[in-house]
Amino acid sequence: MKHEIHFADVTLTSAPEAFLTSVTVEGKTREFTGTPFLRLKSGEEIGFDKAVCRSFPIRTGTTEGVRAVFEDFPLPERFKGLKVTLDTEILTDGFLRVSVLTENEPEDGLAAIGLQPLAFGAKKGTGYTVLPRMQGVILPAECEETPFEGHYEGVVFERNAYMPLYGQVTDASDFGKGFGCAAIFETPYDARYLFDHDPGSDTLITPLFVASLGRIGYKRSMLYKFETACDYTRIAKIYRTYLRERGIFRSLREKIERTPAVAGLLGTPVVHTDIAVHISPDSYYYHKDNPEKNDHFTTFAKRADDLRRLREMGVVKAYLHLDGWGNHGYDNLHPSPFPPFEAAGGAEGMKALSETCREPGYTFGIHDQYRDYYYDAPDFDMDNAVQNEDGSHPYCDVWYGGKHTWLCSKLAPEYVRHNYDHFNALGIRIDGTYLDVFSVVFLDECFNPHHRATREDCAKARRECFELLNARNIITSSEETVDCMVPSIALCHHAPFYIGDAGKEGEIVGIPIPLFNLVWHDSMVIPWDTDNDWGYLPNGYDALGLAYLNGGTTYLPLDSDEEKIARLEKVWALHKKIGDRELLRHELVGGDPKLQRSVFARPDGEITITVDFHAEKASITVFEE
């Protein structure tokens, strides 16, 4: 049955039985393609075209749409009675919502449901795909290189998708405006996207919703916004408005009201250093042939001297990020790493470093960890670990501390409260805390009946850990910037661009754009690694130029000389002006990926930053209106 609905300047044409759906805005039409499918636990996929379908119009006071009900799938007997409802609705604000709901679902049967992707169809030079892969990337239509090989499943709220957002633009030259669509995962916690692209061909992105604690369970939905004068900046702003209208977005200025110490981050470099290293014989990093590399340390007093040297060289503000302060050093014994490393000065030495740090006005921040759960931690109990569906537990032995599993996220907040009460008892003032991996690794599920946790529960528990610290006026930070964590943190380790071989300097795939910053810049402080110590610098893109272009601060190595400090001071001064201001727009000037421009808001005007990456060292122009 064919349905045609006109509502809120959008026309929806739908024939669910034939899987024909199209959307028309201002005379421009985009079609959905393929068929939805069920994925069983066995991995087998069953298309909705194998089921019996009936459809009918639906309407509320604010929506109009079509409901399609699918039954009698050719599935094993235990699926008898399974019914899947697919709703396609136009909302008052012009969004199109596609949602799917299962009924009579067996307890252990479905692994995922995939929806129809939008047909792209843009030819070379006439469109592009926008992906939230790390900081952001655009892929020209029919491009030869992609960030994923062939058929790839990307996890939302992980490096594959810092944000639950993607988009495509057609009828656009030079990566400018055209007929575009912003696609938002309205139910993002159990979401994926299937990326299909063969070199030189079309790009299809399929929304995929996976089971939560063994079942599809709740209603899953996508939102699509179609506009005829759209580009990647507009796609980002559609999502930013979506966040603000739902009370999710929190600006730095709002965070400062909650945690006044955050104000000190503006215009401030990050000094990343450590105290102690102990590499367990069980660790991937253990040096069998050079055992002397497995244990070394620097005293807290030496680090205090290092900071005094920076102040003597004219560094007025700095945020210290201190690794390896715990009993066995970096990445050991968590979540119970006390006491502070004795040979380096112990609790008294750490207390003295904290006090010395504040003498010149610096901020004392530490590395901490509440996910990796080490077998040799003093209070380790496997019953507190994440439990898989089959009753087993995750296992890892990569990091310095050796064998470990994962602490169930629901137990993490109490550990945070306990440990920071202990710091208070020791008289060690903590100004900032980095909770490792919380804002980069995928969200955990736990099947232990005593602390069952969905992925959404995991996200809530991680945010609670941050909020416990915010309430104590401790600056919160974490590794990267998956945006379900961003409202609760003020600083991150980095939010780099994707390159093909992460961890090494390399060619970026596609064209780097600050998609994340177009949404979240005025909510986060992002330091840029101008020395490329972590290997995320794409070839041909000067690191200092990227710091300027993204309106960020920088790292400051402890061994910096006066020349380096003088060069970086200009970035810090700019960050002080715009670090808490919105990135209004970004463009590839004339469609040139090596000539980029960012425009930041100011109370009395705008600041435009143009960076030419063609030379080995970028040419940077800052214009203030």
C-alpha cells in the first residue's frame, strides 16, 4: 500500500510492503534503499522482505506517518509470535523519525536489527559523506580510500563515532552546500553503523541496533533532518541544536559555575609527566631482554623542581597531569593503587608536590583508573568484575600492571568516593583528575545479577564518577571525547583526527574536519600535541596549525626551552580568548583540503583563523573583528 504524507514542509512517500520510502524537501528527494533485517545470534540475517507486512497511516497532534507491522518471519519455532513494528514519522520540527519495536521476542534470539540506509548516488565531485570518526572526516563521493575496509561495523560512543551522528551531502561542489541530511541515533547507547564502500563506488551507511543484555527490548529510533542548503557545518549545528533542546549540552561556562576550578584551564598548557613505572612480567610491554627498563622512577621532589624551572622561564599557568603516582606506578593495582609510591617520597612527597604546584598558580592533576581491574589489587574479587553473557569475564594483560579484567561500572562510583576521601585524609589536595579510558573505550555490559548493567547504565555510572569529582571542585578529564561523557568532563587527553595507522604519523583517510569541535568546542578544553609524541598527526598537516585552527591549547614538555615557550604562548593567548566560545563555522577554502578556515564567536564580534598547510610549516592568519 502506498502512502503519501505532507507535513511540516516535508513530503513522505512510503510503500512499506515494497520497501519504497522517499523524502522530499523543496523539490529535492532522497530515497531509502535495501530492506531492513534481523540478525540472529547465529550471525544469520533475515530480511524483512521474508515476513508478512501490513501498513497503515498514523497520526498524533505533532506527527504524521506510516506504521508497518511485520509478522511470520521464517524463523525457528522459538520465534513464533515475533512481531516487529516499523514507524516512519514526520515531526513538527521537520525531522523524520524511523523507529523499530519488537514484540514477543525470545530471551536469547536476536542480536541486532538493521534499518534501511539512505541511497547516496552522488558522483565524483558532487557530494560527500560526513563521518564522526574521531574529530571528524569527510569522504568525497566515489573516493578511492575510506577509513574502513569494505563492510565495516562502527561502534557509537567509541573512536568510530565520537558522536551518534553522520551525514551526506549531494549536489555540492568544493565540499560546500547542497541537498544534505543529518542522521542522528536518537537511541545511541546500543547503536552501530554499517559502513559499505568499495573504492570508487557509492557509500552506504546502515543504522544498526544491537541487543542489550541479550534482547532488543526497547524501541530504537533514528532521526533524519533534510535541508537543501546544507554542508558539514550545518550537519554539526543540527546536532548541536538537538543536544541543547534536550538539555544535554553543557558549556564550559556552565561547567565553571558547577566547578569553579575549570576556569583556570583557559589559556593554560598541559604538562604531562610521570613518577614511577613498574611493568609486570605478565604485561605485553615487559622487557625480557632489558629488565632494567621494567622499573624506574623519579621523585616527587624532582618533579617539583621541574615545575619551578618552568615558572622561572616565564610559564605563568600550567595544568600538571601526573602519571604513575601509585604504589606500583603507572597502570598498576587499580582501582586501589594506594599508598603513593614510597621510594619517590610517598604520601608526604606527593603532598609536597601538590603544594609546590600551586605556589606559581599551577594546577595539580593526576591520572586515575576505574575500569581496568587488576588481579593483584589488594581488594580484588572476581565477583565485582564485568560478567559476560556466558558467565565468563573479560581478560587483558596488555598494560603495565599485567593480568586484569574490568570492574563493573556500577561499582566504580563508590571507589571514586572512597579514594578521594582517602586523599583528603592524607592531606593531599587534588585539583584535577583524569579517569582513564572512560571517554574512549566502548560501553560495557554486565550480566552479573547482583550488579547488572546495560551500556546506558555504564555511561550513567561513568558520568557519576566524574560528577562526584566535579562536586568537590576537582577538574575532570578523560582520554578522548565520546560525547555521552562530554557534559561531565572539562578536559581531555586529545581528540585527534583519524589516520589509517593510529599511533604512527601517517596519511589521513578522507579529509580532516573539526566536526566534533563544531558541536562541542565551547564545552571542552582540548590540548594539541605539537610534538606528535602520540603519533596522531596526519602527514601534511602541521601540528601547530591544527592547534590554532581548532581553537585549542597545547601540551608543554617539561624540557621546553624559551624559544618553544614563546612560540606556544601565542596559542595559549588565543585559547584564553576563544576556549569557551562556539566554533561557528569551518570551511575548506575553495574546496582545498590544505587551506582551512575556522570562525569563532566572541561577545563583540568574531575571530577568523585561516591556516595554509601547503608548506612544511603552516602559515597561520588570525583576524579579529
